[in-house]
Amino acid sequence: MNFTHDEFSKIGCRFGFSQKAPTFEREDWSLFRTLEGLQQRAGVPKNLLSRLVLKELADNGLDNGAEVTVQSLPDKSGYVVEDDGTGINGVPEDIARLFSINRPMVSTKLLRLPTRGALGNGLRVVTGAVLASGGSLVVTTRNRRIELCPERDGTTTVVSVEAVEFPVGTRIEVCFGPTLSCDEYTLYWARLACRLAQLGTQYLGKSSPWWYDAAQFHELLFASGDMPVRELIANLDGCSGGKAGEIVARANLERAVCPDVTFPQAVKLLEAARANARQVQPKRLGAVGPQAFPTCAYAIIYGVASFGSARPPAEIPFVVEAWAEEKTEGDTWLCACVNRTPATGDLHAARDKRGIDAFGCGLSYNIAKASSAAQFNIWVNVTTPNMPITSDGKAPDLKPFLKEIQAAVSKAVRKAHRPEGGSRVSQKAIVLDNSTTSLLRSVVTVNTGSTNASSCTSSAPSSGMSWARI
Ligand SMILES: Nc1ncnc2c1ncn2[C@@H]1O[C@H](COP(=O)(O)OP(=O)(O)O)[C@@H](O)[C@H]1O
Ligand SMILES: [Mg+2]
């Protein structure tokens, strides 16, 4: 049926709408102001937001190379995350801005490295959770105790500043209001991250020019303020000192500042930097090692993946570790970590007749063969200087790592099914480390205490609860 313009308007009026619908406009950051918006920006359902906040705070301390502790405040009114790192730079107003929801994504981690943070979003989630729930926030660093108040207009006010004896590291006290649910497992993502940080070996080198495709390298230049190109280049592997000067000269960018570099110049610069740097072999990235879950069988697989939308592509080395143990009750269960911290995207395992399938985080594939009678707990950690993500909540896209995940999980599951043929960990080590294992079992398999447990990474399916509380 065809209507003329006038007929269409008349019909519209009869049904209560006009062609001139009102327009509503919001700043992106306004989503951080409510719990509903926050779950959208953070990528986890409401009931897991408190757990995410503590993980973000722990991740920041761990990325700072520090030792981190997370615990409840003595009066149980909230939580405290403390590290012995560098502390946070700046006057109280600078710190208030870092903890404000309307700031741009600010990060010292845009240079690609196997770190936990990468976006500059974590502290906005922390602040948003405090604002949305009506909680409170205190940051103590560099001999100052700074009480902060996140405001609805997106800024954060400094309520008070007190001189205290706290010369090393950062201490963050966070209390949530009653609308944000907490339970006995609120600390566990953070504690798992702390535990995985203590083990094995880590990459101590610089970011490599091989780890950027041309488009992301150009983005890095754009995000670098007024930094001279030479200074940025000197931060890359193989490009320090005099070499930085030679590289910028080769790209004709001797006096240029980063944001002025055009795309073709960025390509030339990237190629010049690569000519000076050898590719980092995956083994140099280090690994967590078998001790993370001493009663599990362990496997490790190395790989290199090409990423990116613009040539030259990034050549990303990575390490996949898998731990598996056979269990006597409950369903097969899967947890993924990226750079030693739990990935908060939705991921779960399902069984078919001959295998274990993984669904979520870019996967919907068989990841191991196993007899249908056997059930397993499986942990995977991917160490990589660049994990493709599909949301601001850092939901990883694990697809580029699929082949190596399949190889590592298959090997670990095979060994777990025949323990005598597999685990490299001695009985003595198992006995010695039994207390931490018990802790970790509860850490990584907890139920949220409310709904939705089986759809959340690191939450056990309800049938696994008795196992989870060993
Ligand atoms: N505990 C800390 N110690 C030192 N610096 C920190 C700490 N927490 C946050 N920062 C600084 O604040 C920045 C922003 O943190 P965040 O919003 O979590 O983003 P990201 O971790 O992705 O960089 C970090 O890049 C880091 O420079
Ligand atoms: Mg962070």
C-alpha cells in the first residue's frame, strides 16, 4: 500500500507519533554512571561487577611489577588492594582525574607487552562502580591519603588530602553501596591474578616493532601526545640510543612529533624500526609453569600469529599453557586467562561423544578428544603482547590461538586421563603446595552466590559446587 506524504503524517498523528521524533544525546562516559550501563562497558553482568573491580585494581599493581595483596577491610565495609610498586604520579587533582569516568582512555600500556591492562578503561570501571552504587573511594600513594568522590557530571572531586607515612606503592580502599552485590567470592579473580603473577618467568624486554600492524602503529603515534617521534621509537626493542636517530632519519622524520606522522610515513617508520629489531621468539615471553595447579597435568605450546588490517601485519609470538585434571563429579569446566589474569568474557565447555568443545571468546570448536565418560577441569593461559578483543570489557577473541589451544588442551587432557604417564610435578611438590591448590580450586571455580553462575568465566557450573569447595 502506498501513502502520500500528507496521508502518512495524518496516520502518524492518529497513532501518537510525529515524523519529528525527539533526539536524545548522551556522552559515551554516561554509561559508567549506572550499574546497567557499567555492565555494558565492562562486559560482565551486574552481579560480577564487584569481582571485576578488584581484579582491575590487582591487575594494575601487578602490571606495575609489584607484589599485590587484596583483602576485605577489617570492619568488612569494603576492600583494600595494596601494592609495593612505584605509586601513582601527580598531585591529588591528577589522581582524581585518573579516577574519573569522563576522562579519555588514559594508559601507560599502549606499547604492546604481555600486560594485563591495555585500554585505560580499568579505573573508569572502578570509579563507575563506586558512583553507581553510592560507595566510597580512598587512594593512598606517595605519602598522601586522598579521599575521592566521583560525581554525576563525570568528574571526581578531591574530598580531603591527609599527609601519611606511605612512601612506597599504592593502597586503594573501595567500598560499594548496597546495590552492588558482593559475596564470599568477590576477591577471587584478583587473588587468582596475584597467584599466577608469582610463578614462572616473565618477559622483561621492550615492546617490539614486529608487534604492530601499520594501522595500530599509526594509532599509537596518534595517541602519543606531542612526543617527538625519536623518543617514541627509542622505547622499542632494538631501537634505543643512536639507532633511534638512524631510524627516524631513514623515514625522514627527524624533527617530527608523533601525531603529525601520516599513514605512509608510519609504514616507512615501522619498516625502518623492524630492520633494526629481531623478532622476539615465543619462548622469551616466559610461562607460568606447571606449579600453578600442581595436581593437574600440564602442557605448553608456542606459536606466532599474524594480526592486523593494514600491511605490514603484526607478527605476534604467544604461549599457550593448559592444565587439566580429571574429576569424579560434575561437568567438564573451562577457565581462560590472558597474561595471567582471568578473562572475563563468557566461555564454557561442553561435551560431545568423543570430545570437549569450547564455546565463547571467539571459540566454538572441539579443543580435545576425550571419552564421554571422563570429565575434566581445564585452565588455559595465553601469554601474548597483543590479544585481539571484541569489547571494552576486554572479551578476548581466542580464535587466532585455536590450533595451539587445541594442541595444549589435548595434551594436558590426555596426560590427566593417564596420570602416571604425564604430570611432571612430583608427589612431594603436590603435598607441599596442597594448601595453595585448595585455595585456587575455590578461587577459580566459585559460584557467584546468585544467578547466572554457569555462564560466567571462572564460575563453576552448579553441579561442580561440591568440588569447588574442597
Ligand atoms: N597501582 C598502580 N600503580 C601505578 N600506576 C597505576 C596503578 N593503577 C593505575 N595506574 C596507572 O593508571 C593507568 C590507567 O589504569 P587503567 O585505567 O586500569 O588502565 P590500563 O591498566 O589499561 O592502563 C595505568 O596505565 C597506570 O599508568
Ligand atoms: Mg588496568
